[in-house]
Amino acid sequence: MLRGFVVGKPYPEGVAFKEYTLADEDFLGPNYIACRAERADLIAALRFPDMATR
């Protein structure tokens, strides 16, 4: 969790939420989505269905 937010990379199937680190950022590539950590309902609705494949 980063300052009260969870961060994830969007895919067509959903968002792959994970612990964000600066090493994930290349400032060239994919966008990220941030969601307030207390909004478990939104996180569950947006979450990528199979996190093991990413």
C-alpha cells in the first residue's frame, strides 16, 4: 500500500494490483491505476481474475 492506495497495472481482463515499487516504473510504458485501500469493493470488482499469470 502506498500512502493509502493500492496500485495496479490495467489489462483487458482487469487490474493486476500488487505492491508498487519505484523499480516497477520505467516512465515509458504502461499506465497504472490507484485505488483507495479502504475501497475493497472497487478493488475486488477491478481485480485481474488470475494474478498468478502476470
